[in-house]
Amino acid sequence: MSSNQTNITKDFQERSIVVSREFNAPLPYVWRAFTESDLLDKWWGPSPWHVETKSQDFKPGGSWVYAMVGPEGQKHWARMDYISITHHKGFEIKDSFCDENGAINQELPVSTGSNTFTETAGGTKVAFKMIYPTEAALQTIVDMGFEQGISMCFDQLEELLKDK
């Protein structure tokens, strides 16, 4: 069991959620785990759910379209649009739910945010901040189980990064 914890801070006034965690792995490995779909498919999605990538083009203006696949085979589609990328430093995104063709679902919250990667003495710290258009949109994400889900995902990433 890792001693690293996933830290989550919600700010309803700012309509934001900040997530951070340190991983005991070198920055290039952690960067790859966040930017390459074959690795994302191994940890993004809280168990017993998993992720299946439909398409990914990791470049500014590109996107990652994927399905969260449940134990009964049900699929919930999501899309991450890449706004800007600074290699091994971070990237900015727009995050949304979508249909299987990548068309954004306007009935669910769309957020924008930034991911930052920092080398530490023990490995790599990852932090991301997502901004929602309204407090209600943030509450919707919280009610959908965001905190438990991202904590499970980061625990799965920690396992994937062992021996790196």
C-alpha cells in the first residue's frame, strides 16, 4: 500500500476542484501514463469499470474520446480536448461527456482545467484543477462520485507505476 494520498479540495465559490498526488515514479513515466491511451486504458476508470479508448490525438487541438465500460458492458462516453501542451510540464484541457461519436453531451457539466507535473525528491507530483461553469455543475460531478472515482484511479495508477 502506498503512503501517498490523493488530495481533493472543492471550492464551490470558485466552482473548482483541485486534485493532487505524488507518485513514486520518475516524471517521464507519469507523463506517459497521462498522455498515452494504451497506458490510460490501464488505470483511468475506477474498478470494476475500465476505459476503452476510441481515439486519441495528444496535441493542441486534439482530443481523447473514450468509453468508461462497466462490469455489465455498459458504456459511458467522455471526451478530453487538449488546449495546450508543455512537454513534461503540463497541459490544459476541456473535459466533457459525449456520445460514441464524440459529440458533447450538453446536459452534463463541461469543465476546463490544467494538469501540472512536478519532479519531487520521491518522484512526481501531479496536480490538476478543473473549473465548472456553475456551482450546480460542480455539485453534479461531486454527486456522480468524482472524489471516490479519481482516488481509485490514482491508486490504480500507483500500482501501474510500481517498478518504474
